[in-house]
Amino acid sequence: MSDQQPRSLRTIGIGAGVVALAVVAVGIGARVSADHKLETVAREDALPTVLVITPATSGAGQGLTLPGNIQAYNSAAVYARANGYVRRWLVDIGDHVAAGQTLAIIDAPEVDQQLAQAQADFQTAAANQALARTTAVRWDALLARDAVSKQEADEKRGALAANTALTNAQSANVRRLRALKGFTRITAPFAGVVTSRSAQIGALIVAGNAASQPLFTVSDMRRLRIFVRVPQGSSGQIHSGMQAKLTVPEFPGREFTATLTRSAGAVDPASGSVLVQLDADNQDGALKPGGYAQVRFPLAAATGITLPASAVMVRESGTVVAIVDAQNRVHIRPVTISRDEGAVVQIGAGLTGRERVVDTPPDAIAEGDRVRVQKAAPQPKAAS
């Protein structure tokens, strides 16, 4: 029994040691696995998540929509030409006026007195001219009988010429002041609608003051001009006489027809566009001068690859996009924009249409970066 007991104890000790080693090994393995998993999760969490899209192909014949500025066919700011005070104003904003209709009346007592003085000066000059004419005729008769010298007769004829010139000058001054007095009645230059009024009864009017406000603004709104800046790439399809459709925010769903009548014929270097003018009939007064409109030209858009503008980056090297390959690595690729339609741009070169392009890429994204790809979003269509 004495030999078996130590052997049994030894066996039990060895077994306990094996169990302890097994427990330690399992613990170490679990910890290593947990650390590995934690490292993997941390590495995955460190990757930026990006949204990728696939470029779309734009079709032909979609047209070109651009913003336009509506202006009255004729618009005039009416100022006063005579100093004085506003006695009455006869029209207000929104009133329709005819050509030559009186808009306001100005009291100008200084002009009245100047006109009275000019008329008196003219009468004096006319009387002196009549006397000089009678004297010249008499001295010519005396010269014929050798009763006076030729020098004296020439002096009388010279006095007649001087008085005649003075009479003409005084007559011109009277006509000037009469015209100035006529300016005390402010009239409409053409038929239209009064779109502004600053005239107030009793207000002092100072003519010729560049800082003064116009008393009225009259606009002819029966026809309107719409000014649009067309990108240089599309200006070759623009021609006089073509029809366009325009819409305004106050009448959603309603389209107005306009005709292209003029083109600047030159590209503005600041905007890279050509200014064109369209005319639109406005007999019903629905369109308002000074308003904003969307103008759609029936242009054939060349088939190409389109991307949302948010996918395009502008860097020192030029315009680029970020592409994600099959291993989720980023590649920066330069592209050329053939047309900018606002929310959507058309790519002229640099893409085949099968790439995965990062939409709204981070500013710090660089060549070779690894990213986590989010589910692709639908690509917006080009503007029609």
C-alpha cells in the first residue's frame, strides 16, 4: 500500500498540472483571438465609408434649361427738368397710362418770373429794333441826297443789325423758358404701366441732381425681353427665330412661349457664356419685369457620361474624380467637363461609364486609400 499511495498522488499531480496548462493555453488563445478581433474591428472602423455611384449616360434631345432675367420691352425713369414743388400727382403704381398723359404737376414760381422778365426783355429789344430800322431807312434816304455822310449811314445800318441780333437772342430765351415751364407737367414718355412713384405733394424738386430719385417709372409690359446667358459649348446651336419655353415660379406648370431675337455674338470672358435676348408676348400681364424665369431651349444634347456635380473635385492638377476598384482602393482620375448643367455635369473625357465613382468624396481622400463602400445610390438624371 505504501508504494501505491505515492504513485497515485504523483498521477493526480501530473493530471492537475496538465489541466492547469490546458486552462492557461485556452485562456491565452482566447485573449490572442480577442486581441486579433479587436485589431480587425479597429482597422475596419478606421476606414472611411464612402458612397459610390455608377456614371449614367445622357441621351440626345433633352434640351437645355437656363435661368433668365425678365425685363420690360421699354422702361423709363421719369425725372423733373424744372425746379419747384410737387403740387399734385395724378397716377400711382399699377396705373395704365397713355403716351403724353400727365403724371404730376410742379409749381415753379421762379420759372414763371424768369419767363415774364424774358418776355419784357424781348419787347424792349423788339422796340429798339423797330426804331433802329426806321432810323436806318431815313439815313439811307438822306444819304441818297448827300445830306449825310456814308459813315453815318453805315453806323445806323450797323445799329439795326445789332438790335436785330439782340431781338433774336431775347426771342430764343423766351422760347427756352416756355419749354422749361412745359416741364412743370411731368408726362408719360410712352404707353405703359407705372411701376414706381416717389413724388409726394409739397416735395422739393431739384432738376439736374444726379442723386435724386425718379418721380415715376413707366414700363411697357405688353411685350417683354428675356435675357439668358448660354454656355459657349451650346451657343453654336442658338440661332435667331428659334422658339423656347419659359416658366416662372408664380405659375407652376404653365409654359410661356418666347422667340430668340438677338445674340451678343461674343463670349463673355468672365462667365464663358453668350448673352441672348428673347421676346415674349405679355398681353395678359402674367409675366412681371424684373422677375426670374427658367428658359428651356430645344437643343440636341450630345450623348455622354453624366455625374452629379457633388462627385467632381477641383484640385491643383485640375478637375478629378475618385474611383474605387475591386479591392476597395481609391484611384484619383482626371476628367474633362464638357457641359455644366448645375446639379449634373457631363463628362467629355476620363471615364468609360463602368467605374464606381465616389459621390461627395472627403477632401483628404488620396490615391491608394482603402475605403468601406456604402450601398450605391441612384444617379440623378441630366436636366431637361
